[in-house]
Amino acid sequence: MAGQTLYDKLWSQHLVKQREDGSALIYIDRQLLHEVTSPQAFEGLRLAGRKPWRLDANLATPDHNVPTTLKERAAGNAGILDPVSLIQVQTLDDNCEAFGIEEFRINDARQGIVHVVGPEQGATLPGMTVVCGDSHTATHGAFAALAHGIGTSEVEHVLATQCLVAQKMKNLRVRVEGRLGTGVTAKDIVLAVIGRIGTAGGTGYAIEFAGSAIRDLSMEGRMTICNMAIEAGARVGLVGVDDTTIDYLRERPYAPTGEQWDAAVAAWRELVSDEDAVFDKEVVFDAAEIAPQVSWGTSPEMVAPIEGEVPDPATIDDDTVKRGVTRALEYMGLSPRQKITDIRLDKVFIGSCTNSRIEDLREAAKVAKGKKVADSIALAMVVPGSGLVKRQAEAEGLDKIFLEAGFEWREPGCSMCLAMNADKLGAGEHCASTSNRNFEGRQGYGGRTHLVSPAMAAAAAIAGHFVDVRDTTLSPREA
Ligand SMILES: CC(C)[C@H](C(=O)O)[C@@H](O)C(=O)O
Ligand code: SF4
């Protein structure tokens, strides 16, 4: 019998019941909760007179609707000026209180974007099934956890039963071999992958990211890649366990200790695909060929290398693709064949669950150090992914580097990634953003998002337009 893939192992370890129609019931180890997708789930429990099945499997934090300015944050929930956002956050607090679920509230140092908080706390561990009412739950797969987003009714189901109705996915391996060039990061890998396989390339699959370039990445980098598996159409992204995984988790608050740690590590070491595992599909990339990427359109697959140009619809044969590109260029206010380096920017956003961890901020700070944000940039902001990331960055003096360069240094949350708070783009504004989605209006009505790495965003803030971070005097890997 052929060996098992990592995904197959995680699936079978959590399978409660398999039905003949293909549906199955799996056990869920960890549920993360935020204010947007949990209210109706709690309400459902209340109406049915149910209690959560296992309180300590749940961990909550508000992230989407929290303001990011210090003045407003100092006032706690009372500082949330938008009434709908206030209700959302207050309702999460009330529900967690009423049901006895642990929550890191708005001014808790551990608050942050759920996908930053879970791993940072060691609440996400290898071998777990992790769910959250949020599509970027794939992030946690970087720890060899079977993690994916679920809908609000499923949030309720998991709260009530600790189980989930699920369907087994197929296995896709994306292998990235070789060494990344200086200044090229995990974000560039994942954008290049989506650029090639497309936003539907991973549909129906769990993607395992493998190969020497993935092994060389830190956990932060692996999370960046798994985070965007959903942008490639896959609900699940995975990376097998190795020393990097284990070193990251040691002594995290929720991680096991003593003998339990040793036993856990021994079990985690098995969480890799067997040598002879068979994947339904495989794609291979040469890391050395990946350049810093910039998205020019309204879908993450509409990307180009920094030395490239915007496509010309006139050269596209397929009518549907041609129409899509034409429409995207119109919305983005770009002309055919425009050089990527000629795209001028109005705002810069460094943050989101894709790129707001300490390493991301370090990479951006290395580029920004001793430089100034261009006068033409109306706002350049850095939003740490959690209060603890913020604290760490401040201990390293990164906040000073950003502030001296003219960036705003904000409080943690989703912020301008999706503009559910006051941080928004104005119509027509171009933004270099380290987030993961660039569809029309994502960062504010009429806003134009360009997805890039933190180093590329920082370099763009300084130049006022996109530049090749590899040409800047201080590229991130060398500093
Ligand atoms: C609000 C939430 C449900 C949503 C998601 O599921 O991803 C958000 O986080 C996003 O990034 O669009
Ligand atoms: S940071 Fe952005 S992508 Fe991540 S959970 Fe928040 S809104 Fe969604």
C-alpha cells in the first residue's frame, strides 16, 4: 500500500464517521472565534438551550472591527466610534463571558488577528484540526494542522458538538525547490504560485507546500504561504513538521510542557508526507526564478514580476480572459503594457494576517531604515498583527525606524486589509498592500489594491511607486 500524505494522516486521525455518500464527521481540536462570524452561532446555541461541548477548545479575540489608532484604543470598546463595529465587538465580549470562553479583549496585550494570535500562543499545534469562521484559517496549516475556514452555522455546530461535517479533499503538492534570491520572500513565492496555477488551481485540494525553499522558510514565512492557499482556491494549505516548527512552539503559553512536550514532539515528527505518498497533482517551482511580485489587477492571480509590465488585452486570444483583463485595467486605472515600476501609489499598508508578524515587520524596517516615505504618499501605515508582535517590534526599535521614516505605527487588528474599520482607501487610490485580497472595493469603495511583500511595500513607500527591492541599497536578506 502506498504511503500517506500529511493531509491523509491528519484526516484519518480525526475521522469520527465516514458515510458512503462521501460525507464524513471529523473531530475538531481547536476553534478560534472573532466578532464577525460568531454572533449568530452563539445565538443559535442560546435558542437551542445548548452549551459549548468543550470550553477550552475555543479561543476568541476581536480583530476585524477594532480601531487601530492609539487614542481610540485607549478607550477600549468605548473608543469604537462606528456603532455596528461596536455592537460586533461588544457582542463577542458578552458571548464569551456568558458561555465561559477565553477571550483576549480589545486592550489585552495578546489581542490581535486570530491567525496571528493562535500560533503565537501555541493554541495552534501540529496534528490538530483547527477551524474558525474565517477563510484565512488555512494559515494554521503551516504547523501541520488540518485547518480551514467554516461558515457561521458550522461555528455553532462545532461549539455544540466539537465535530464538523466534512468532505475529504484531494492532494496537491506544490514543491518549491532551490534558493530564493536576495530580497525575495514567502509572499513572492505564494503570489508566483497563484499567478501560475490561478485562483481556481487548488479548488478541491489540500495543498501541501514542500521542497527545499519551503523548508528554508521560518514559520512566519510558511504562515504567509498557507494563508493564501485559499486565494489559490484551496481551503487547506499545509507544511510538514520539522525542527523549525518545533523550535517555534517551544514554551508558547498553550503548548504542552515537560513529559507531555516530549511525547507531543515525538508524535509531531510523524506529521510529514510519507516518502512514497501519492499526490493527485504536483506542481514544481524553481525558487531562484521567482522575482518580487506585484499584483496589477483585481484578483490575486493577476500578478507580474517587478521587472514586468501590465498585460495588453489586445494580445489575449481567449475572450473571457480578455474581458477580465480589460475590466481589471479599467478599474485599476492602468494602461496596457504599463511598466510595473511606473505604478504610482497613494497609500501603503503593511499588515494583515498574511504579513504582520515580527519577521514581516523586520523585513520592512530594514528597507525603511534611515529613509523617508515619499511626499506623494498620503498615508503609509504599519499595523502589527497582535499586541505581542507590537511589543516585540518596539523592543527591537522597529517602531522608531518606521516613525522616523514617516510611517504611522498602529494598534493591532485587520485594519485596511478589508476596511471594516476607519482604515480605508479612497476611490481611485492605489495602495501597496501586504494583505491577501485585491478584488474591487476590498480596501474601500473604488480603492485599488496591489499585493506585495512587506519589503516591497516599504520600498514602494519610499520611492512613491513600485521599485525592485533587490535594487535598493539595503535588501532584507543582506542587512
Ligand atoms: C470577515 C471574514 C468572514 C472574512 C473571511 O472569511 O476571510 C475576512 O477575514 C476576509 O479576509 O475577507
Ligand atoms: S487580516 Fe484580512 S484576511 Fe486576515 S482575517 Fe483579517 S480581514 Fe481577513
